[in-house]
Amino acid sequence: MKIRHIIISGLILTSAPSAGQVRQNEFARVQQVPYQNVAGELYTGDLQPDTYVNPDWIEGDLLLETGDKISNVFLRYNGLTDELFWREPVLNNVIKVDKESVRGFHFNYFRGDSAVFFTRMKIRKDFVSDSTSCFLQEIDFNRIKLYIYRSKSFLRKENYSVNGKISMKDIFIEQPIYFIRSDSRLSVFRKFNGHALCKAYPDKSDVIRKYIRNSASGRLNTQNEIISILQYLDDYF
Amino acid sequence: MTNLAVLMMLLLIPGSSWPDDPSAGLINTETVYLHTDRNFYIAGDHLYYKLYLKSGCSDSSRFAYFIIRDEKSEVISHSRLELMDGVSYGSIKLADTLKTGFYQIVCFTNFMRNRPETIFRKEIIIANRFDDDVSYFPEKDRQSSGVNVSSNVPKPGPLNLRILTDKNIYERREEIIFTVEPGEMPVNEILSLSISVSQVIDYSQPVPSITESFLKDPEGQSQTNLNGPGITYEMESGTSVIQGTVSEIPGTVKTGINFSSPLESHTIFLSAIDTVPNLQYTTTDSSGKFCIYLNPWYEGKEIYLKLRSKANAQITLDSRYTMKEPFQPTRDFNRNYVREFIKRAVKTGQVARYYGSEAKPDTIETFCSYHLPPEVYFKTYPTIYPSDYIELNDFFELSREIIPGLRIRKNNGSYSAGFPSLQYQIVSDEEPLILLDGVPIDNVNQIIDLGSNDIRYIETVPNVRYFNGLYFNGILNVTSKKDAIKNISFSQPFRQTQTDESISFTKPKHFNPADLPSHYPDLRYVLFWEPDFKPHGSKMDFTVWSSDIQGDYVINVQGITRSGLPVAGSATITVKAK
């Protein structure tokens, strides 16, 4: 009998506050639209990893043209087609996001860097084409900004074997194009080296040569080397 | 017994159903106070106001609503006010055609409608200069005689301001100098003041000051939504809100009994006529209610709301300008005094209009910032201009001849559209999303009669589209030449409404006697109105000029401090001829 009393009183204790809960819910907001203005196309094709700048889904944020931000979403960026893919969380479908609806996106962690930001800009991909909107990685120094268009292109076909069966595989190579914005000027570097840099900024050629001479490798091949020289040059702009 | 103890422990774990905060279920509220330049107007005048908002929540409303009702409780004017730092000020132009009589100003935020007793109400008199028949005012006479303008003076308190005038009685067109002293607090503690010097009619119960309104003990107020089983009104802290209900159409239920039952989980589309295909949506909750946080792009536009799916239902929109409670004037006034006052005001109003001496308000701030529309698709697809081709009579022909990818089928006299190339259909039995002039329509039958001469251009999006959580089996967007959407009759539940837009912050130019020609009469009832005075330095001195109208004037000062506390002060002066 005592046990029954205790259980009943326990149930009363738990049910009493639920009235407060109901009341709180009564004034809770009714359902809202989950996301602001993300538009895209359902993508059912294969996501061939080699063509992607990030072969695996990376968590990040999507910054929309409307100014809204969708945080903690899984994104993949295709460098070959310059397309952004989003794994929408409700049905887990892959959405090819309308590029024009996105101002930029941001990877929480990418190739060893945290907070890598890509912004949409109009550029000319090659000498003959018209300008088009592309996603470029943005690195902001104090006076200058570096934009990297992480373009991928087809290199060759290669044989590979799986369980003794030989197949052909496309090999893609990343061919980044660098853009440096200083003041109102945008300089393009399809091959980033000391000579191109001196040609773009002849008034700073002495500083550039001096930096390269004194640097450990004496070259500008890796992205870290490029970032280092731009960090150094930033003071001279 | 040990098991029992464990069971009891589990039952009492906080966070399961026991609220962390005992007051969590209680709703906080907002209070508004409206300071008007006076309480008597001539039809055609500008009514100047300043609105103060006090919020009991961590967040506060961005919009307030302003209604003027006549004695039949009909809304004669309504506006949406934008609040900046908890205040809003501006002017409402009173229509020339208003009859002489009592009117009520009602001010509230959407959130305040959950507790109607907190809604601000104030009575005013409006007189028409062509309507001097004061028999409208009932015969009942208050016992008191004469004017008692001091009834507006707030009771003494620490938050009261002191108004010091250089004298009590002034001549006509004389300089009046007064100082506002902030009592016990430093001047720089005051954030903003609104100051009026005007003749007011003492005809009804005195309007409480901001201190009395804001410091009212909330204990006496009920904690429940008094709107019955209706909508819980949302706080509009960021964007405007559209609320409503979807219910079955009464009288169409099989049993023949009239009742409205809610429809759950229905998707409601919201859009406006535009060349850009635009869309916002929401879904109904378990009781059929819905709430849309409106994209600012839709503000001031005529919008269309419709259900995505077929249903024997109706959409009822909440109208915040409709008040159930009737307006009943207090009728507690000195009849003779008011009649004489109105007769005199009507005459001076006629003369003032002849000289055109009423100052127009200056616009201080407008609220029409640029916003992007919520576009349904951004990717550009080839646009088809029917005018580039031979003339085709209807949309069926157009689809067959010039729209690639789209197939329209006819079955039992009804048409259906689809993109056969779609590899993967999420909503298999649905047509593509069809937009006419930017607005979603029910089906292709509604546009089947449109031919080449009616259509400006057509866009097709022949893939499964994702839009903010919704999927569509492709999109067909038709833009007509002459807003054909206006001639469409919808078979699915549909409503059309006009959204609100905030009115600008305005204030009048301060009177300068040099601006008035010497032979012109000065017929101002309001000697001074400054809605947004921000104190600088240690003194708050003001200079105003009396007009040709004799009588008692009230200097009425209302405001708030930097810590959000209300402050008020009042004084009376008299203007007399030599």
C-alpha cells in the first residue's frame, strides 16, 4: 500500500510541472521555415572524388545572398565544374546549390587550416571567355587580399586494377589561379613565381627579389610560400 | 525498496518534465505609451505622436500599431510604426472628411495582443471645420465647471521632471521660456524626451503620464491570453509576422453540422506579383494555425497566400486592426465648455486653412531599405519569348511547339503538365511548380487559355528543385503581359491581402515668428512639439512663442532614461490679451 502511495505521489509530482510545460509551449513559436532562401537542384549523379577540392564532405557554413547564414552543414566543392554541393539534413539528399543564391561558404577545417572561406566573385577563367561567377578561396591580409580559384582540370587517363580487373581512370590536377587585390587593382597569376610578381608590381620588385633571395627555398611553389611572401609584401602596399 | 528509490530518483531528475525555472511558463509582456501633441484636432490636421515601448522580455518588438477608431468602433486610420531603441515618432494626417465627435487612439504591439488589457487607449476629439453642429455631444453635464488642465499633471514622485516657467501668464505672441529640470537624476541620464506645449480640452478622464503607465503594478493584470482559443500572437522582434488559421469550410462536412476543424501540416505558399518568381512558405501546426515571419521584401505589397495541396478548407488571416472590444467614449465632460471650445476651434480652423498656416512635417527617417526577394530559383535557364515565334493560340500549343522539355497532356477535358526528362521524382503525382507572374497557381488548366499575345516570356527549370526544404518536380514560370494572375480563379484555398509598411519618422518645423507675415493671424493650438529631444549639456531650456489664441496651455514632457525608466513632468500657463 505504501509503495503504491509513493508511486502515485511520484507520478503526481512529475505530472504537475508538465502543466507549466504545456503553458510554455502554448506561447512557443509555431513552426518556422527551416532555412532562408537556399535554392538548388537535386543531384543524383556520382560524386567523383577526384574532381572535388574536398573529396569528403566537410562541415562548414553557407552564407546566402540574403545575408542569412546556415551553420554546420556538410559541403563539397567541385573544382572541375565550379559547383557547390550541400547535403541537406532532412532527407540527406545532395543538392547542387544555385551559385547565384550563395555569397560564399566556409569550411571549418580544410587542409590543415581552420576557418577557410570561399567567396563568389566574377572572374575570367581564361583569356577568351567572358567573366563568370566562381567560388574563390579568400585570404585577407591587412592591405591586400589573395583569392585562389581552385580549378581542377583533366590531366590524363590511367590504368588501374581492382581484383585483377584493369580499368581506366581519369586523373585530374589542381591548377590554382591566384588573384591579388590591392587597392582597386586585381592582378591575375596563372603561374605564381617571383618573375610574375615583379612584373605585376614593378615598384616593389626590389623587395620581392630580396625576400626570395633570403627565403629558405628561394622559390614560390607551395601555398605556404605564397602566403608568406604576401604577408611580407602587405606592409609595402 | 531499492528499485523503488531508483524509480523515484528517475522521476525526479530535473529536465525530464520538471521545469528548470518555475516562472518559465509565465509570459512577459510589453507596454506602450503614446504622447500626442494634444487631445483635440481639426479634421485635416496632422496628429503628432511619440510612442514609447517598455519590454518585460529580453527581446522587444520592432513594430507597433496605431489605430484611430470612431464612436461606431470603425477604424478610420491605421498605421504601422517602426520602433528604434524603443521609441517611434511621427505624424498621422487626419482625413478632411471626419465628422465632429469622439475618437479613440489604440496603440499596441502584436505581442501585447496576448494581453489586451495592456493595450494603450486614449480618447481625442476631432472637429470638422464645416460641421459646427455640436448637438452631437450629449446633454449629460459633469458637475465641475471651467477648465481643469491640471488634471494632466502627474503625481509627485522621484521620476518626475520639474517644469519652471519665467512667468505664469503671457500675452499673445510673447516669448515663453521654460526649463525642464530632471529632479534627482543628472541631465545626461535622460535618453529622450517628447515635449508638447498645447491647448488641451479637459473633457474626460486625464490621460496618465508615462510614469503612471509604465510603473503600473502588473499584479492586477491577468496572465492569460484573453483571445480565447484563438491565435497566440508572436513577438515581431525582427520581421513582421502574418498569422492565421486553416480550417475546414463550415457547412461542408458530411454530417451537415456546421463546425470548423483545423487542418494540420498543410503547406501555405506566400508570394507577390513580380517578374522574379518569389516564394515563402510555412506549415500549419496541429491546430491548423500558421505563422509566417515575413521577408521584408514583401512589405507594402499585395500578397497571395494559398495552400499547396487541395483541401476543402479556408484560410483565415488574423487582422490586427480589427478589435472586438467596442469603443465607448467616457462622455464625462463639461458640455458647455467643450461646445464652446469646438465652435471656436472650428472657426479658427476655417481661418487657418484660408491662410494655409499649418506647417508640414519634416521627414527625419524613412524605412524602405532594400531587400532581396526570396527567389525560387537563381540558376538562369533559356528564356522563351513567344513573340519571337509565330502566333500560337493557347498554352497547349505553346508547350508543343516552342517549350522544350515540357509536356502537357489532355485527359477527360483536363490538362496536366510535367517534365518527362526528370530522372528522379520526389513528389511523384505532383505537377511542376507553376508560377504565373511570380505567384504559384493550382495547375496548368488555369493558364491553358494564354496564347502568344498574352505571355511576355516563359522559363522552365526541368529538374527536381529544392527550395528551403521543399521539393518540386521542376518549375514552369510564365510571365504575362498584363498581370494575368489577377484574372485567375483559384480552386485551392487562397487569400489575398495587403501587407503593412512602416511610416516615416516625422516632426514639424519649430515655429519662428519671423516666418509668419505680420498681418497673418497666428492660430496655433500647439505652440511647440518636439518628439525627440536628446539633452546635451547640463540645461534643458526651451523658448516658444504664444499664438493669438487665448486660454490655458499645458507644457507636457514625457521621456525615458538611459536605464529605461520613464520620466514625466507638466505645467500650466495662460495666454491672455492685454
